[in-house]
Amino acid sequence: MSNILDQIVEKTAEDLAKRRRKVSFNDFNSFQGFEKESISFKGALRDNESVSIISEVKKASPSKGIIRPDFDPVDIALRYEEGGASAISVLTDQPFFKGDLKYLEAISNRVKLPLLRKDFIIDPYQMKEAKAYGADAALIIVAITEGSQLNELLHAAREFELDALVECYDQEDFNRINFELVDILGVNNRDLKNFEVDVHRGIGILQQAPEGTVLVSESGLSSGKDLALLQKEGIHSALIGEYFMRQDDPGQAIKDLIEQTEEEFERLQKEKEDVEHG
Ligand SMILES: O=C(O)c1ccccc1NCC(=O)[C@H](O)[C@H](O)COP(=O)(O)O
């Protein structure tokens, strides 16, 4: 690991140490999230004939800086729900993405869709914290774990009734996964050395997962063409942030994208039939 993830993880560890001093592991037991029954994130991604959409609440990013200056996380999440998203990803990292755990909590009080805590999780403390603030699922990035840490985080997710979206950046990450413990796999299409995205590279890795794994393509997706390609290649879900966050009405943008995807998928099917029948 020698890229932006190094810097993010270093800062995450510092902030985590500060939070631990304020709120102990046991303190979380009295948080509101523990009263809520988890909603199946995995089920929501699969319950779709076409590619399901995980729409992301994302104010800023290391690659683009501030993406949405006029940022109202609850309003955005409500629009996502109305627009037809299957699940919502909420960035909770503050230093690099301008996210907040409070956004997760506020959204969980208003929206019925399953919520993914999108952060840089390196310790079981953050899993319990995710549940405490209303998450139904949490991201685990393989590249920021070492040795048994990945499996330890997977066990913690299970303990706190969270689905785990396990994210790879490359083949090396993929090779480290024990699929007996993992049932939702994401591949991030973004190359962290130059921030370029390549959806085809991601598909190639996702397709190696065992049958029954829920497959998620992440980053750089913005068109019906992208999503129809994913559907054609057997990918279940698309995680989309920046594209929606740049639209005046992110809810309408989801509706339009779903419609474009259906049209493009039909076009691809017809093209295939024409080739088959000469
Ligand atoms: O978004 C970034 O610049 C970034 C940089 C370094 C590590 C992670 C990063 N993004 C996190 C994500 O995975 C994306 O927010 C998510 O996949 C949505 O991507 P997009 O649709 O391109 O906003």
C-alpha cells in the first residue's frame, strides 16, 4: 500500500484514538442504532431485475475536492430513495471526504433503505460505531488490512448484524479473500495512483468470484451505457457518488439513469440477437 490510502489510514488511526477516549466500546450499547433492526443490504442489491443502484452521499473527495458545496445529506438521501435507489452509501470520513457519522444517524432516522457506512475501517470499534449510528452495512477495504485483520473485521461486522461490502482495488486484494466469509464483493474501478477509472478492469476481477457472491462495481460510473454493460456481464449492483452529487436533483438523475440503462440494455440484447441470427 503506497498511495492516498496510506495518508487516509494514518489520519483515521489518529482520529479513532481520539474518539475512543471520548466514547468507550461499551458506551455504544445505549446508542439509538442498537434499537433498530438491521435491514438486509445484500437482499436489497439482489432484489432487482436490472443493475441495482447504491447511491452515495458524498460532499468531497481526494480526487475532486468539494463536489457539492450546497450539501444537505438528508435531503439528498430522501431524493435518492424517491428516485429508486436500492441502498444508500454514506461517507463518514471527515478529513478527506467531508463526511460525518451524524449524517448517517440523521439519514437513518428519515430513510427506509439500507445504509452502508463508507469509511476506512481498520478496527472492530468502527464496526460497532457504524451500528450505533444506524448503518446496516459497512465497507471493508482489503488493501488497508494486514494479516488476520480482514477476517477480524468480517467477524465484527457479523457480531453487530452488519452486512460487509468487501472492496478490492486489484487482483492481489482479490486473492487474499476467503469467500467462505464474504458474500458481497466490490471492485473499485479507480486506480489510486492516478485516479483514472476503468470499469472493464473491475468487471474482470468481479467475474472471478464464486457463484452466489453479490457483485458491486464502484466508482466512475455515470451513464446508462456503463450500467447496461454491467448488467450484461452479470454484475448485480453499481455504486455511484460523484455523478449524482453533481446533478441539481439527484433523485431525478437516478430515474433518468434507470430509464437510460433499460433502453441501452435492450439495444445490446437486440444487437446480440441480430449477430446470432446472422
Ligand atoms: O473518490 C475518491 O477520490 C477516492 C479517493 C481515494 C480513495 C477512495 C475514493 N473514493 C471512495 C469511493 O470508493 C467512491 O466514493 C465510490 O466508489 C463512488 O465513486 P464515484 O461515483 O466515482 O464518486
